[in-house]
Amino acid sequence: MVNKPTEMASTEENLDPIAISEEQFNRASYYVKGLKRGLVEFLKKPKRVNIVNFPVEMDDDSVQSFQGFRVQHNRVFGPSKGGIRYHPDVTMEDVISLAKLMTWKCALVNIPFGGAKGGLVCDTKKLSEKELRRITRRYTSELFDELGPQQDIPAPDLYTNEQTMAWIFDTYDILHPGFNNRPVVTGKPIEMGGSFGRYEATGNGCLFATQRFLSKALIPDHQDVAGMRVAIQGFGDVGAVAANAFHRQGAKIIAVSDSKGGIYSETGLNPEEAERFKAEQGTVVGMADTMTITNEELLELECDILLPAALGNQIHAGNATNIKASLVVEGANNPTTPLADRILQGRGIHVLPDILVNAGGVTVSYYEWVQNQVNEQWDYDTTTEKMRAKIHAAMDTVFNRWQAFMVGEESTHDHMPDFRTIALVIAIERVAHATLLRGIWP
Ligand code: NAD
């Protein structure tokens, strides 16, 4: 399944996605003062879980049944927001845990959205474009009024893209004529009301979060990414854009990978060349002047920054002791298990958490939604600079709170919380506070 680790994982680790998100929540809620027990239960659970099953006619005239999920975790700050992933192994449990993550992510970067996530069980590599379009339309129509510009707003995620978002918009628009439906989905093609800078947002955000963190001088000899050796797992929307963004700032990209394997170059590779090669060959594996490595080997490379940008649970109890990077930057959602977090912290390796590092995507999605309300289109620099400011502000908030724990202004209860825990503390406090400010109905 999507969030299952590689074969190297420890069999003793509980990798159930719900259990993992509860563990992370429990670690954080320990530091949140005055959180009422009932409120804790409310924040842990999704508001609404939708499961849809539907038939689709395939190109060969056969009929295949598909299952999809859409989970809305929280709407305290506004409509729920979150990507839709297409993957053969995606489960409802994955989608619930990812929807929760979106709530904390939006709260951390101060965006007026709650969290949601969607999943559709299918293997896009085995489907034609026409089949994908029919599946997407039917999934959207099954969800019908569960989605909406003021209700729940999807975006791309694993194996979905701008084209998928255009089909979702079109289907929703046909079912809801007479309204401005553009804000129903983000990550659309530019000519359909998409935002400049959205495609690059998550990868760029990874760079901005890393740069801001390095400026705090916690990593000896590295206050900027220039010259740092970076290994990136996953070479899709997030990984490939991040590789280019880091490369442009003078970082050395020593390894990248995709589902078919990885490539390594001691002297550093050119991400643009890797993109061209992947576009032609369907994989980065085999690119000239590189050595082929496995995804597992990539994670354990001698490097300064390890940037997972593919699936969940890639850094786990089975390999955390072998990670050699001094900094882990989570481009993917949930790439590190709770046990691995403890191991890495014990080894002095900082992990910049997903809800901070990859929040650039949802931030520019929010800007797309804002632009769509008034049918305006801002330029690339405007959206990117606004997003940079949001990521920097969130990083500063997390770092300042971390320092408050370090100098004893806040009690560590004998265990110093890591950056993930602190980011979650801030997000949970904000959502809990807003819930009480609104007043619990009735
Ligand atoms: P994508 O589908 O564009 O790319 C995924 C990449 O991962 C591809 O290169 C694929 O080959 C690779 N991959 C798949 N299975 C793999 C495996 N077993 N080992 C190594 N690589 C593998 O997806 P994306 O949008 O880049 O998303 C990547 C991650 O980032 C996901 O965890 C997603 O939830 C997260 N994320 C994405 C966004 C966004 O805006 N796209 C925002 C926030 C978080």
C-alpha cells in the first residue's frame, strides 16, 4: 500500500497510517496546555468520510468497478482542502491520516482552510487517457455536493495532475451550471484559471523552508544550500521541481530516483537533463554519466540533505540508523515514521516536517482560489514571493517555539520535542482555539 515501507522496515513498527497520525498527535498534544479531552477526540477524528464505488466502461468494452474516497477532516477555519491521489494501494486509512495532515498544514501556514484528502484505487500506468477521464468524471459526480468552492476543494497529489483537475472542474461545472465554479479545484491548467507558480510551488517551498532553516545556523558550516550535497527520492511534481530549485541555488544534486530506481553522480547531476531523459525514457534510470542505485540505497547515501518526495514511510526503524544526511527535508507527506523520528533525533539529525516543508503547494492553491473568486490572474513572482513569506513566517514561528523549549521558557517534560512535534503543537493550538472561539454548536 502507498504508506507501506520497503522490505527493509522493522516488523515491530506499527505502520497503520491512523496509528501513526495518532502517535504524532499524542506527542504534540502532550505539550498543548489546557486541551479539553472532548476537544482532543474531536480533533483526532475526521468530520466526514465518503466512500464511493462505481462502474466504468473500459476501452475494450469491459466494465471495471472502482473505489474512491474523500475525507473531510476539519472545517473550523474554512472549506476543507486537499489533494487527490490515484494509486493501486491507497486505502481509506491513508486518506484519513492525510486529511488530518492537511488540517495541521493549513493551520501552520495560516490559511483559512481545513483539511481534506481524496484517494482513488487505480493504477494510472495501466489506464488510457480516455479511461482516466471517465474514471475522474464518475468519481467527481459520485461526490457531487461533497465538493464545492466553499465546501471542499481538491488539488493534485500522487499520479494526478493539471489535466485531472481540469476534468474535475468541467464535471463539477456541468453539474452546477450558472455559478463561478473555478474555485472548486486548484492546480488547474493556467488557461483554465490555474495560478502561475502553482506547479512549482511545493518544490520551491521545499527550498524556501530549507534556506530559512539554514539561516538559523543550526547546521555547522552550512547557512545556505550552496555547495550542499542533496539526495532526492521521487522525481515528480515535487521532487523534480525541488531538484531544479536547489540546483539553481548552487546545491549539488548527487542523486534522484523514481519508482523504477535511482541514479547517483558523485560530482552532481543536472536536474534539467534528468527531466528530459525521464520524459523520453519514462525513468531517470540509465541517464548518461550516472550510476544506477536502488531507492533504498539513495536514502542511505553520504549527503548533507535528504529530501524524500515520493511515498510515505520511507524512513523507518529499519533504516533510520543508516541515514547519513545531516538534515531531512520532507517534501513528501508522512515519509518518516514516529520511531524513525526518535532515532534521527537521538542521532542529532534534524527533520523539517512535511506540514511545514511542503506547505508551499497548498499556499499557492489558496492564492489560486482567491484569484478565481474574482477571475484575476497574478504573475509568477507575485504568488511565489507571497508563498515564500508564508513559509518563512511559519519556519520562524516553529523555530522560535523550539528555542523557547531549548532555553527552558517552556517545559520539555524531560524530552525535548522535535520540529515535527513543535509544528503540530502550534497547529493544534490554533485549531483548538478557533473551535472554542466559534463556540461549540449549539
Ligand atoms: P508525482 O506523482 O508527481 O511524483 C511522484 C514521484 O514518486 C514519481 O517520480 C514516481 O516515479 C516516484 N515514486 C513512485 N513510487 C516510488 C517508489 N516506490 N520509490 C521511489 N519513488 C517513487 O507526485 P507528487 O505530486 O510529486 O507528490 C510526491 C509526494 O509529495 C507525495 O507524498 C505527495 O503527497 C506530496 N505532496 C505533493 C504536493 C503537490 O503539490 N504535488 C503537495 C504536498 C505534498
